[in-house]
Amino acid sequence: MTDISRSGCPINLSLEVLGDKWSLLIIRDMMFGNRRHFRELLTKSEEGISSNILADRLKTLLDEGIITREDDPTHKQKGIYSLTEQGIELLPVLAQMAAWGYRYLPVSEELGIRARLLSEGGPKLWAEFMDELRENHLGLKRRKRAGPSVGERLQAAYESVVNRK
Amino acid sequence: MTDISRSGCPINLSLEVLGDKWSLLIIRDMMFGNRRHFRELLTKSEEGISSNILADRLKTLLDEGIITREDDPTHKQKGIYSLTEQGIELLPVLAQMAAWGYRYLPVSEELGIRARLLSEGGPKLWAEFMDELRENHLGLKRRKRAGPSVGERLQAAYESVVNRK
DNA sequence: TAAACTGCTTGCGATTTGCAACTGGTTGTA
DNA sequence: TACAACCAGTTGCAAATCGCAAGCAGTTTA
């Protein structure tokens, strides 16, 4: 690992950790796709990451404190990857990036619907989703709200678009 | 150029354009450091990009419509790079990334002050700064406000920290 | 007991990176 | 008019990284 940093600028330091074509996609799949195992991240992603790259990025994200890994009690070989608070707080970065991509790049309808809802919901919706992530990844208890969760709503919207086509 | 995209996901598409260690730093320098010429971007950055990488990234950013290039009337060899509206709207992405880095990475005091002010100012301050960028890069007229601009305030805060040390 | 599945690792060719030197031209100064 | 400094890049090359495919040892399922 190269521990020397080019500068102490927060944007630069962030890019030294996350500035590649895969790291944030892994975070995205953990957040929005609820992928928690190696195989899930490997095979259930749209983009088809290769296993060596995935292993390398997971190691980096572990080292940086963005995710954790624990053994799965139901399967001796499986590991469960979870987001840390530091990882969960990447949601606003992803949300802004999704909003920008939605506005300016050739986004497909079914994969754009989450970005649209997230953008329309704004920081308030992001905070609610982050609370859900804290519950699912950090095991924190949360006041039960009425109706479906943000994650469920995003997923339902996605499936609705897929089924309509 | 590889025009094939891995998926139509807005986050993925954004990363295919900006997912490397330099592109967003160039945008950052254009926004916050007001670097507009090749040499300025090359020599006045903290991180020391090399000229071939800079040339390559500028070409990509041009192709993607994130920046434009025009001849400098005062110097036959100089080109002036400007942000487009699409480029200016990357500010919230940078702001969120800066806020995250400021919170979790070993940011230096002088280079972190801008991130702190930007984070404290929130979306309202970002919008004001984006209006200033539109004035400087797109030539749009803007209602004159009282007092120093956001860019000036950020710069003053940075210099204040530098001088104090 | 065999097939499928688990989280990775390894080999290797192709691409990308980054340093350094260089190019062809322009501008400022004496 | 000469010359140094400055301009936006380009080129060559070694090193690092990427990404495909195959492989591996252990575990679970049928």
C-alpha cells in the first residue's frame, strides 16, 4: 500500500481512497442492493467486476475503515461485509453523483429511477435512508416508522419500471 | 476512446467519466483556484500532475462537455479553459466529497478550511458559489451582492490560516 | 458421494500511469 | 535584433495496474 499522500486536501485524500472506477460501485451495491457477501458483490452487479479487483478493493475499504468483515454464522466460508458509519456517510456523495449523472449522462430508465427519487427527496430522505443503513449495518435500533422503508420504496420503484417495460 | 458503457446506472456512468485520481482535482483547481490555463493547472496544484496526464484529462473533459477551451486573445499560444454548466454542477459532488474527507481523513488545517466553510454553508452557499462560477466561466451577468464573493471569502479564510501558522 | 458453491488467489497479456526530456512556437527584455 | 523565458502540449519508456480466465481448498446441498 502506498501510504504517502499527495496533499492534505480533503478532496485529494478522498480521491486517493475512492478515486477509481470500482470502489464506489461496491459501496453502491452494499447500500442500494444490500449485497453483503463476496459472491453477491461479484455476480449480482450490473457491471461485472472481476474477482481479483473485488478482493483488492474490499481489502482497501477494510483498511480505510469504510467497511468491516465478520464471519457468517450460517456458513463457515462466508463473510459478511458491513458499512461503517464512515461508509454510510458516503451516501450524500453517491446521491450527488447519481443526481449529476442522471441529469447529464445517458442513464437507462430503470437504473435512473432511484437517482430521481433520491434527488427529489433531498437531504431529508438521505438522512432517513442513512438511519436505515445504520440499522442494517451497525445493528442500531431505530424508531419504527409507518409504511415501507426508503430502501423498500427505491426497490419497489425500480421493479415497477422493470415490470412496466 | 472507449465508448462502450458497463451499465446505464447514473453512478456508474459518472464514474466512467470522472472515476480516476485526477479529473476531479482539475475541476477543483478550476473552481476554487481559478486556474484557467494549462500551465496554471500544471504547476500551481498541490499534487503535481504530469503534463501528459493533464493533457489527456483535459481532452476527456472537453469531449464530455464538462469544460470548454477557447483561445486567449492576449497570447496566441494560451488557451482558456472554462467550466460549462455541466461542470459547474459538479460542485455539490466536490462539496460532499470534501465534507466526507474533512470528517474522516487526515486533512491539513490550511487545506481543510475551505471544506469546513463549504460544509457549514450548505446547499445555499453552494448555490451562491455556483452563480459566481456561472459569471466567471459562462459570462452570465449576476445581481451584484454586497460584500466579498464566496470565492473571495474561501480564499481569504485559506490565507488567514496560512498566515497564522 | 458427487455436484455446486464458498471466498478468494494466480498467471499473464493489455492498458494505464508517471517521470523526464523534448518540440515548435510566442512573448518579454536588453 | 538577440536571447531567455514562457506557452501548450507530445514522445519514449519503464513500472504499475487492470481485467480476463483458470484454479484452489474447503463447505454445503442434493
